[in-house]
Amino acid sequence: MLLLVPFANIAMYSVHPYSPTKVFLPDLTFDITLESSISIMSDCLDERCGWVAVCVVLGYPLAYYLSFYALKRKELLYQLVIIPLCASYLVRGYAWKTILGSDGVLNAFLRYLHITHRPVEFFLYSPFAVVLTLTHIYTPFAFLPIYAALEHIPRNLLEASHDLGATPGQTFWKVIFPLSIPGVVAGATFAFVLSLGDFLAPLLLGGPSGIMISNIVVSLFGAAYNWPLGAAISLCMLVLVVGLLFFSERLEKKWSFS
């Protein structure tokens, strides 16, 4: 009930015509309109969620190395990947703000090397800062399912592939990668779902050009008091996430090794 009642309330607000005098206590006899929902459907997929692919591209080679080549250093390297998750989200956000700032570590280093003579404004309060921060924060979430999938691949399959004359590249593309696809799907889903609702990183590091869809929702509920439009966007995000989870579950079942 604590989950379904708020969802039902959001759905009710999403079809409510905008009226500042009725937004807090909606009349149950309101005229249903889908204007807010239709206007936001085309913008529900934010273009800045493309860093999910970056998280997977970074997480897969790392998971592959730990699973097949790390050997005795596997546990140490695994802990080094997990330890950042123990730090507060805000601490990591402010750390990147310190690194990328005008007087931050990166700009100071570039000036020390005489590469630049003044701070690079592009580093902070830009989509670049948001993508970099979210990639750092969510890459471990993409790494963990991929690593688990690689660890569960029977090693005798790799030995059989080598015995049959397959090259390392053929073994990877025909044996390892197909069996690791469930982990890739799960990792990409984790990164996408978590980043879709993130509004703190764009707030701290994005500036006006780094606003994401979750920041719009926060603004509509807290500053603009346009609850119908905010609820419509929230409902679109909810439908998108549920559909993505259902789709990823089907893909995982299809590609799972039995």
C-alpha cells in the first residue's frame, strides 16, 4: 500500500489540468486531460543517459581482466572496485567538483605544466562534468553483474574451445561474450535505472547546460508548483523503467546458460 498508493496519486495528478489553486487538493471530479503526458513523451528519454554505454565499455574489460587474468590479485582488485561504493554519494560529487573547479586539481596541474594559462571553464558546470561524475559513480554497478556472469562461465568450455583449435579471439566472441550477455544486460540496466533518477550530480556539477530530466521533475514539484506536469514526467519515467526491467529480464532468460 505504501508503494501503490503514491503511484496511484502520481497517475491521478498526471491527468489533472494545471491549476495552482487545486494542485495540492485535487478535485475528484476534474476533467481528465492527457495534455501534460503527451507533451513530455518525446522528451522522456534524456540524451545524456548515453554514458550507460560508457559504463559498460569500462566495466567489461575490467571484469574480464579480474575474472581471467588477475589470479592472486583478484581479491585485492575486486575490493579496490568495491571500496568507492562505501563512500557517500555527496562526498564523491563534491570531490569531482574540487577536481574540476577553476582552482581545482586538474586546472592547477595543467597550469603547472604550462598547457593552459588560465582555468578551463569547460571542466565544471557542463555536460562533460556530469557524464564524468556519473560514469565514475555507476561504473561499479555495471561491473558487478558482468563480473558475476564471467565468473560463472565453466572453464572447461574455454579449454574445449582451445582444444578444438579456436583462437583466443574466437573463444571470446563465440563462447565468453555470448555467455556474459546476461551480465551485460543487467549491468546496463542498473546503470541506466540509477542514473535516470539522479538529480544531485547535475545540480552540483552540471549548471544550466547539465540539467537532466530528474532535475526538471524536482523543479516542477518544488519551484514551479506544476504538479500535473511533474507527475506526468514521473509517470513516463516509471513506465520506462518498468518496461526496461521487463525487457532486460526477458533478455537475461533468453541468453542465460543452462
